[in-house]
Amino acid sequence: KQEVTQIPAALSVPEGENLVLNCSFTDSAIYNLQWFRQDPGKGLTSLLLIQSSQREQTSGRLNASLDKSSGRSTLYIAASQPGDSATYLCAVDGTASKLTFGTGTRLQVTL
Amino acid sequence: GAGVSQSPSNKVTEKGKDVELRCDPISGHTALYWYRQSLGQGLEFLIYFQGNSAPDKSGLPSDRFSAERTGGSVSTLTIQRTQQEDSAVYLCASSLALIQDSNQPQHFGDGTRLSIL
């Protein structure tokens, strides 16, 4: 059974810092990995999707990497801003479109 | 529409009642997914549809849960004889196609917050 772990569970950084969120998964047979952002009381916003054949994806200040063989992904956020405060979730798709989610990292960017 | 729409946004009901949750996917999206987000449980996959067909219903927590999709568009998730442990946020997502077919991202609605008294 696929298990997805995210560390840290919570993170507080001052504005302007670069930061890294970590995601690990136990079964490397995946189609892709997605990073999502969730604001309180809201659904999930897809940030980046990395296909299993890719090693990284970039969008603006966000960069996600994937090392499928070791079961790891990182989400790098450059020059963090207070508006980046949210819960970040990674999810892997291994079979039949069942996304398996991690429990998330709650990020707080302070002024 | 602009995004995935779910209704109601909040639902409070008494234990034992039936509830019906609705999801309107993004127009043209053939794949539709239901998830449940509970405190302490994280996000849990329930069921997906390709068109009107749900090939795998094994993610549904019990036989009190059922889902259907008509016309390749709107989907309803029905919970019969609700229990307190059914309290959660129920999220719906849609994508252009099944992920393994095209690696399309899933787009989520804001969810229905269900509270069973």
C-alpha cells in the first residue's frame, strides 16, 4: 500500500527566505506526483505536476523535483511571501487515478 | 463554468438522515473524483468516474455510500443513514482525462463541509 509522508508538518519562516518542503513515498511505481496548495476552508489548487519520466518542474518561484527511485520529491519556494502561507500537500498517482496524499506541511510566512 | 462547483458548501444534519452532495465538474472534463478530508485522517480517495462509469468502488467506506454521474457531467455522492464518523469535508475534482492517460492535473472544488449531529 502506498504511503506518503511530508516533513516538516509545520514551518514558520520570515518573509524573503527560500524554503524546501519534503515529500517521500514508499512505492516508486507512480505515474506522476502533484503538489497542491490548500487555503483554510478551500479546496486544493494544483501547483505543479511532475510526470514519472521527469525530474523537475518549475512555475514562477516554485520548483519541484522528483527522484522516483528513492521515493522523494521536494518543493522549493524562492523568496517566500506572506501570501504563500497555506498548507502544501503532495500526492502520488500510482494506479487507477487514485491520488494518495501526504498529510501536508502547514507553512506560515511572517512579515 | 470557471471551476469545479460543489453544493451545498455546508451541511448539518442529524444522525440517521440521508444526505446528497453535488459536484459540477469543469465543462469538458471526462474524469471526476471524490475525496474525503477528515481531521486526523488526511485526504482519502473515495471513487472516480470516467464518463458515467465508476470502474472501482472499493474506496467507498461502507455500503451506505454511493455515487453516480449522469450525462458525463454532474455527480452526486449519497450517504445513507449518516453516522457521526461521516463528518468531514467532501471534495470533488475533475480532469480532462484519467491521469495515467494524459497526466492532466486534477482541479478541485471548495468542498462540502458535512457535520453529523
